[in-house]
Amino acid sequence: MKPIEDIVSLAAVRQTREAQQQARKGAPLVGIFVIILAALGVYQTLKLAHLEAAGLRAEGRVVRLQRESSSNDSTYYPIVEFRTRDNMKVQFKDRVGSNPPGYRQGDKVTVLYLADNAQNESMIDRGAVGNWAIPAILFLSAVVVASILIAMLRSARARPATA
């Protein structure tokens, strides 16, 4: 028989214990992040489902692009104008921006809006896949981060070799 010191060094045991403690300390923060991502996904899903169920569609036109800059990058948001069923002219900034711009001034788009709050509840209708992309990304991100959390908890629970 060999002594345990010959099989596993004391430094390796300490390193394993420290890694497990770090995983235990970080797990609550990662868990909160999972909850936030899932809650945002639910919020976006409910909001979009309501808009698609109760909303109306109209033809709109991109009147300009609004450039918003961060420290080293710019994002371009389309400013869309359309007329409601009641012939009220509405202009809104779409929630989705991109770089390079996804639209040009003068592009025609389909707008999805709520009749009773067209100014605040309007978006470019991108079809089933495009409309549901953001909630899907949020839910998939929550699943990935939850998987990381599970791996952290499993590594924290694993028993280190004793010296």
C-alpha cells in the first residue's frame, strides 16, 4: 500500500477544496442571473403574445435611422412612421437595432401595433421567426447559464481526496 501523499499531493487537495469553495460562493450569483434571464424571457414572451393576439398590422415606412453610439460601436435603429386604422400618424423607434443597419430610409415595413397604445406598443413585424428571436435567445441563455450552475454545484459537491 502507498500512502495517500504519494497518490495525491497536499497542494492538489487544497486546490480542489478552494475550487469547490469558489463554486459554492459563485453559485447564488449565477442562480440569480438564471432567474433574471428567465424572467426577462417570460416578460418578452407575454408582451409579444399580447401584441400578436390583440395587435393590428399596418404598412409603415422607415423615415430615418437613429444612430446610438457606445464606447467603440454604433447601433442603428429604424424610425418608422405609419398610420393607424383611425388614420392617426404614428412615429416610433423600433426596439431592434443593428450595425450595419438592417433598413434604409424609405424602406417599406409591416408594423404590428396595439390600437389603444400605438405610440408605445409598436414594432416592425419580422414574421414568426424574427418576432420570437429575442424571447428564444433569452430562454436559451437561461438554459446555458443554468447548465453552468448545475456544473458548478456538482463540482462543489464532489468529495476531494483527503490527505
